[in-house]
Amino acid sequence: LGVIGFRKGLDRVRRISEWADQQGISIEFHFVGPIQDPESLEILRRFRRPYTLHGVKKGEALKEMIPQWDLYLLPSYEEGFPVSVLEAMSAGIPAIVSNDTGAMEAVLQEEGGVVLNSFTPEEFDQRLLPLCQNRNLRIQKGEEAKGRIRKHFTLTKYQEKLSHLHEAFQARASLGGSGNEA
């Protein structure tokens, strides 16, 4: 969900595709977003599992698509905290995220998904295989995902955090500290 390219982890998805093929796991990838460059098309040609390019989806079309997924994958090499992970988790979709992203905060301590570090076959065996083979585990992780969103990532929670920050800055300003003293 987002730009499809190397920095967004497309090669990591290809590695998962190869692993799934070797394990005999039936898996299909759905990419939503624009393709970044010609090199990305070359990486896609090397996929061993089926994939679908959906192009850019927004609004209702995206809202209808997300609940159809079994898992959400964010394999980026570098990423802030994308809203897409929250959209998927709020729909009850477990998130598989790279430890190179801010989305690790959404899947803190494996609640609501899995954080991948090395993207190796050994890690896939340990962390992905149970989710691929066990529908009940996916459902459990999906419920955890919804719970994490309700508990930590609502608009009300965001407003509370901003309010606390604002109060802290006001208190500091009233003490005469700008924070820029030498």
C-alpha cells in the first residue's frame, strides 16, 4: 500500500515469495500504489508467487479492499509511520512490518502482527509460517490489531498526547526556560 519500489522493500517481498514457493505455501501478493521505477518491474518479473498490481486506490475503493486481505506487509528499508498500517490494523488485518520503519510502534511486542528484522528464510520459518498456516492465529492477531488501534491510535489519544505536550511547553515557558540556554 503506497509507492512500489526497491526502498519500499519490494526485494524483501520477492524473498518472501521465494520462501513461500520453497515451502509450498499458497500465497498471493496484492500491490496497491504506483510503481516507482523500471527496476521495480524487473524485481516483479522474478516473483515466484502470483501477484496483482491494483494501481492507486483511495477512499471507498481502498476501504473495500483492505478487509479482503489475510495479512498486511510493510517491508520498507526506511519509512516513518505510515497511516496505511493503522488502516489495515483497524480493519482487523495483522501487520507484518520491517524493523526499519516507525510502524514497529503499532506492532509493539508482536501484538497485532509481527516485526521482521532480517528477512531471511529462517526468520520467515519462525515468524511468518505460523501466520500462513494457522487461520485462527491470523484472526487472533487481527483482533489484537483492532484492540491496539482502539487503545493507542484513536483521534482522542492523539489529542490527549498533543494536549500533554502543549501543557509541558507552557509550563516550561512560564518558568522562563526557552530550552536554548547555553
